[in-house]
Amino acid sequence: MTEPIAVLLMAYGGPDRLEDVEPYLLDVRGYRQTPAAVLEEVKHRYALIGGRSPIRQRTEAQAAALTESLARQAGNYRVFVGMRHWHPFLAEALDQILDAGMRRIVGLALAPHYSQLSVEAYFERLQQALDERAARVELAAIHSWKLEPGFLTTLEQHIQAGLQAFDRKGRDQIHLVFTAHSLPERILDWQDPYPDELAATYQALRQRFPGQPAHFAYQSAAMTPEPWLGPDAGDLMERLIGAGQAKAFLVVPIGFVSEHVEILYDIDIEFKQRIRAAGGELKRIEMPGASRPMIDGLARLVAGRADEAGWL
């Protein structure tokens, strides 16, 4: 049997209770103090979605499904969960891997689209933890999976199911609004590939629904003074309603693969309230979560990357 390979499944992280919001934001903000108004607003949002983030539980469910898929498809792997900004931190997951005597790691962020400010930041933090421990390991990174077939199939299936939730007579008038987390506009000065990565997924899915009106927009820009990528999805939908061009929307968050505050608050509460007030109707697709097509696709990616590294 080949030497076991660790898979480090990485997600952003989120507070487990309202008391965790302040230290969580300190980590997100690089230990700069959070303005009081921002802190209270973020606490309010978490209170409205149950007082905590479900991201850890959702990621652990994805890890369990990936473990099963790898065992079925590929063999000797162990999956570990590490968070960028909350427990279990990436460094804590790395310690588990090293304590298990494993020295080969496939790193996979649960963010399909590469950016220096997102996916690269996961690997920078992981590398920092490796350097601090002077750990001698081999790391094989997966930086992007924007067109992974299982990911696209899952989204296609969930869009089809989402459209079925609308009245049959008006389904051809439902506007698909594909969204992803906004990032500061300064990434454009770096020729960061993030907008192009998102466009690739958007176009691949739009082609599967040729008769459906479709748009791409950003969501969840941070509360900072610098400009962030747009258009904002809420603003876009309100403009379409105001111009008499649309009445009903199905939001398709292609930049996220499970529920957390950007989904449960930004879409399910804020956007729904705004669109209802403007006279429209908004629904959202089910998130990919631990869906079989996507997880099997990620298992194939992991095994393929291990093979490329010469470990198989």
C-alpha cells in the first residue's frame, strides 16, 4: 500500500457563538481593531441566522463525504479540515497531520475561483505554519476548480430544481443572477484572474440555460471605504425591477459551496427584503454542500494532483 496522503480541506471559518464574533473579526482584519459600529452590525447579522456560523459543520460534512469518495475511487487518503480565520485553524489541522506522521499534503480550498486575496491567502497561511514548524512535507496545491465537471453538474441540477419552485407559467421569465463574493477593486491593478475565473463558470452555466435571462453580479462587499468590485447583485435586481425588465429572480451563488453568513443573511434576508420591497420575488438555489457530483469531482481532482506530484 502506498504511503497515506493527507488532504487539507480549507474553508474561511466563522464564529461558533456571538461571543466569538469580535476575536474572529480581529483575525480577519489582521488584528486591527474593528470599528464598534461594524462589530455590532456583524453581531446583529449572526444573531439573525442563529447566533453562529454553520461553516465548520458544513465543511466537516464535506470532508466526510470526500473521505468516502476518495476511499471508493482512489485509495489511501485522510481528510483534515482547517479554517483560515477560526478554529480549527489551518495550523491546528497541520499539527494533526504532522502528529499522524503524514508528510504529503494535497491542499484544497473550498473556493472554486483563484484570487491572490482568497485562495492564495490560504496557501500563504499554510506555508507560514509549515515554516514556523520547520516541517519537512511535500505540498501539492489545487488553486482553481472553476470548471470542474461535477461542480458544474451540481449547480446545473440545483438551478433546474430552483426554477421548478416558481410558477410553471412564468419560468421562462425568471432571471438567473449568478453571484460571487466581491473583492477590492485594487485586484484589477494586479491583473488578478478572479473576474476571469468567475466569468468562465458563469458562461459555462449560462450556456446550459440558453432560454433563461441571466446576469452576473457581486455580493457581500465589506464595510470599508475603498471601492469593491461591482455591480452589486441587490442593486442590479432593483434596477431591473424599476425598469420593468424583471420581476422574479433565482440567485445562483457560484462563488460559495455551502451556507454561511453571506448566504443566510446577505441573500436569504437582506436581498429578499430588498427585492420584496421593490415589488419582486427572489429565491435561491440549494448550495452544493456535500452533493455527490461535486464531491466525486473534488476526489478526482485530489487524486489527479497527487498523481501529478508523483505520489501514486
